[in-house]
Amino acid sequence: MNDATKVQTERLQPMTAPEFSQLGIGQVAYIRPLVVNGMPAFGIYSAAGQQLAVVPTRDSAVGIVRQNEMEPASLH
């Protein structure tokens, strides 16, 4: 290990569970296919897993996420 690698390694700190749970909050929203009353739908979820909305199409879910200045990510 050279000195530069040693310095980088020494500066790394493990994340706490609360810090990890806040990653992506306000930046990423997850889109997941659902079935609601027997009909296909798409749920929009925060990075922390809270359901934010349910919409009829994936395109509308992506549009809503982008309108709120976040990046959409798909869950399968």
C-alpha cells in the first residue's frame, strides 16, 4: 500500500444506519409496478421507502418524479 492509498483508507468512515437511510432523500424516487384493485399501476416511493403516490402509467410516474427535480429509479 502506498502513502496515498493509506491516507485515503484512513479517512474512510463507516456510515451509521441513520446516515445510510438518508442517502438519496430529495434526490431519488423509486418507481415500482403494482396492482391496485386488479389494475396495473405504478407506485412512487421516497429513498427511505415511503409511498408518495400511485399513478396509472410508468410514464406518468417518471414525469412526476422529474417535475419534482428528482431522478427516477426502477424497482422490479
